[in-house]
Amino acid sequence: MSGFDNCVALVTGGASGIGEATVRAIVAHGGRAVIADLQTQRGEALADELGDAVRFIETDVTSEAAVEAAVAEAVSSFGSLTALVNNAGVVGAVGSIADTSVEAYQRTMDIHCKGSFLGVKHAARVMPRGSAIVSLASTAGLIGGQGPHVYTMAKHAIIGLTKSAASELATKGIRVNAVAPSGTVTPMVNALGLGDAEATAAALAAASPLGIACMPEDIADGILFLLSNASRHITGQTLAIDAGLTTAGMTPPPFFDEEPQMLLQAGQREQG
């Protein structure tokens, strides 16, 4: 993929998982990146590994001052900000909705929704025409049953913000899109229970309609497409990267096994 020589990207949650894969991909294609993350040790190590094309700044995305400082770091270090990837996230509150605390609800929503809102707000203030924003949604933001309740709410909200911000920022030449991954082999997903990347990959492959595990690099490729000039006429959209999960589901509907015919209504088949 070409056209990243002038790209300066701010990637929240860029020290691990999908964020790390995105930072690596941007740099590999000639761009520069600022990692904004609370994982100081991982973030600094990644910046040291990738060299002068990368900066790290410790960032709590629920803090407006911290997000504003991360944006300023990109402009100060590289002269501009042309791309934002709102990637920071957590699984957050889990369990029955009847037992979910308001505190756990609020913390989950703050990281996902407030963090994405602040990223768009402060990036849009400094971005030139031709810039692009990509936020991390999820298949949980497209259909039910793909994530915990509050996580699902938050991902739906990120898709809503994507559409709304795209409507305004199109007049400034800034595109705003989202990607919706299904389960991906990341530290966050590993921590849900399996704890081992190989076991997680095997479980995700077994659940995939295509029979393959989604890796962080698969999502990074989609993000780079939406940041690139190859998608210059795309804004306000959510790209599902899910092996067809939200289209076909995990198991093909039973009517795919029927003999070819036309069903007129429930319980009635065409005669003659």
C-alpha cells in the first residue's frame, strides 16, 4: 500500500494488539506514528525498536488534557497530524446486566466512548484536508451476543459517532470511518480466559465461518486501507472484518440445506 510517506498518525492503545500492528504497518509503509498508551514499558520499547519514525506518550484517553497533549506531540514531533486511530479499549464490565455496577458501566463507557470522542475532537482541530480518522468498533457494535452488555453499547456508540462526525468533517475534507473486528488474537482476548495465543487462535479459527483465526495484522490492513487514498471516497462507514460472521453467522441457516424451491409463505410451498 502506497501513499504513507506524508502520514503522521496518532494511535491510541498503540503499544499492543491491534494498535501495535497498526503502528508497525504505518511505519513499514513509510509513515510516522505517535503511540498514545498507558502501557509505558511496552510503548517505549516499541518506539525504541521502530526508531525515529515513532514517538511514545503516556496517555489516559479518558483525560481531555492527556488526549490534547498526545495530539500536540504528533504536531510537535512530526509537523502535522494526518491520521487518527481510536484503538484504546478494554473488555470492561462483564456479567449479567442485573448485576453490573454503575461504576463498572461508567469506566467501560469512558474508555471507549469518551476516549473516541476526545480523539476526534482534538484531532479534527489540527488535521489538514485529506486526513482520515478510523475508530475501533466491533462486531458487537453490529449485532447482539458478540460482547458484554456495556462493551456492546459502547461499540454501537462508536459507530454512531463515526457517522455523525463524518457528516460534519466531510466539509473540512476529513474522512471518518470505523472497523468492526470479530474476535482477534490479542492480549485482551487472550486474557478473557484461555491466556495463551495459540489456544486463542485455535478457538477463534473454530468459530470462524472461514475457519481461520483473525490476527491483529488483518485488522491493521483494514485500518490502513481506510487511512489511505485508496478509500478517498469512503466516509461514515463501518468495515466489518469478521470472516462473514455478521453476514452468515457461525452456522449457516437451515434453509441453505433445503432443496432449491420458492417458499411463498410459512408452511406453504409453490405447487405445480
